[in-house]
Amino acid sequence: MTTALSSLAGSLRVSPGAPLPQALQSSRTDWAPRLAQGQLVSALPGLMASLFNLCSHAHRLCSQLAIEAAAPGLLPAPQQVAQRLRTETAQEHIRRIGLDWPRLLAAHAHGPWVAQGQAALQVCPLLAPTAGVDPWPATLIWLHTQLLQMPPQMWLSAWDACGAEGLHDWSLRHTGWLPALLRAAREADTSVPLDPATALRAHANMFDQQTLSGALALRPGFALHPEWQGASAHTGSWTRLNGLAAPLRLTPWALLGSRIAELIRLCLPDAPGQNGGGWLSFGSLPTGPRQGMAWVEMARGLLVHQVSIEEAASEAPARVATCRVLAPTEWNFHPQGVVAQHIAALDADRPAEDVARRVRLLMAAFDPCVPFEVTPALPAVREAQHA
């Protein structure tokens, strides 16, 4: 990002060992309502893609779905939604694994894993597809040879059966760059698992969707500090509607395995509710006169857009009355949320590199769409916490 774009997107400030809410603070600003109001409806999807450029494809698609829900036929309805979402989510997982994980998870920032991850990306068929050629079979072969060192379907079966134990066993049995990276990263894990009760599935039924829409429209500040059923919630590849009936035990390190598992599912042939274009869920609904909400399961979690459209004369182009966006980062990096709780629980008196590795693991696992910086908690704040 350029300096200007980074400033617009905001950042996270992490203070290990500080009490909540000081442990994790965000400078994110809710720009969508300010920038979208009065814009041509036809320009809104492109504007949202530019504003949230790291997840631009998902934001463009979600905006298009919300507009269609608010005013059917006003713009061409988005086509091939499931396949677009499948492709763009898989590509995002691949980029994060190849670019971010070596940088965040390695004990030393300039180790060999950075170059190996970048080399794997350069030969990934899905990142440079050939026109008219189905990229998925070749991407499965790429997963086997470049990332997993075993058939992807076998890896997925072990994950579904054993979760983190299967992930650990794989990391010990294979010598490729990704197993070695995850084997080393496990040293920074915590034994505290995510609470399945706070997994965000606010899109599970129409009543919950309408409840979420109402909170987004009527509660000031909800888009920056969202809550679900009175508490903070977490969202990601582990909270899909098509997830396992019995949730796996997931510590931050195990969430890395959840992301690999989803990448494999997306690359497998289509099967409703299981693989390919049938894995990720999406939807939309009208929420009032000329108002609609849409949601998509994207790489970082659940993304929601809500839009209302001004009444206009028949010859005038339609314009945006309101636009609200609720991104996964606001759920996972809530000042009282799951990441903040892990950061507050860190022992800031441990060696600085040990603390930094634990923070970097959290960032790789939950994947904010903005930069972060680690600052030490003030001694007075830490003393108050332990008093």
C-alpha cells in the first residue's frame, strides 16, 4: 500500500499484556457511508472495491448483490456468483499462504521460507489461468507438489477426522517448506481454543439476517464495533454455514489448518455444501423500500453490505442514499474480541521475540486487512491489570 492508502485503511495497535480494551486498538474509520452517499449507484461497486482494495473482488460482488436486492433490474444482476466467489477466495488464500505466512510465522524474517513461498506462487496455475482452460485440476497438482507433499484429498480427510492433531502429524512427517513453517510456528501457539458458541453465523437464517441488517442500519458505530447476541464474535474459514456438524477444537495455530482445508475444498470439483463452487455461502434480501442487504463468505470471514437508493425522477440516474459495510476485520479485531483477549493474556515480561512471534501467529491466523504495530503496554497499565 502507499502511505496515503495505508492511512485511509487504518491500522491496528497491539499492546501485549495490557488489559482490554487497551490491548488492541484500531484506527479504522467507517468510510463507506461518507464516500458512497450521493454517488451514482452504477459507480458504487467499483468505489467499494477501491476503498477495500485488499479484498476488492469480494466487496465488488457483495455490493452488486446488495444493489440487486434493493432495486432488482436497476443494474445488470451479477452472474456466476458461486464460481467468482470460489475463485477469488481460493486466490486470496493462496496469496496469504505464500506471501504473509513466511513473513509472519518464521522465527527469522529473512529465512528461506520467504523465497520458497514466493517461488511457489510464481508457478500456481490459479494465479495465472490460461484462457479456456479449467485451472482447478492443475491447482490440485500444485497443492500436492508445492504445498502439501501429499494428495490434497488425503490431507483434507485427515484434517476432518483429527483437526489440529492431523495438522501436527503432517507437519512432522513432511519436509517441504510449508510443513516446516507450520511445525516451527506451533511453538508460538496457545492452548486456549476458540469458543464455538461465539462463532459468527448471523447469516444462518432470514430472521438472523434481518436482525443483523437492523443493527447495522440503526445502531450508530455498529459497523466498527459489532456484536452478535450481546457479545463479540469471530469469523473465518472455520465459521462457514457448510462447516462440520461437530466443530473442531481450534487454537490460533490450528486456524492455519482451517485455511488450508478450505483452499483444498475450493479446488475440488463442485459438490453442493461440500466442495468447489458449492462450498461458500452467499445471499441477499430486501430490507425496506429501495433498500437491500447482501452477504458473502469470503477469505477473511463474513462480509456484509447494506445499501439504500434515493428516489429519483425517471430520467435521472439512480444515486446512493446510504451504504454500510461490515467487514470481517471488525469482528475478529474488536477491542473486546477473541484476538484482543489473546493479546491481553500474553506475558509481556517474556523475551520480546517470543511475544512478537505469538502476536504474528495471531495475525496470520485471523488475517486483518490492515497493517499492525506492536507497542509495549505502559507499566502503570500493566500494574493495574495485575493489581
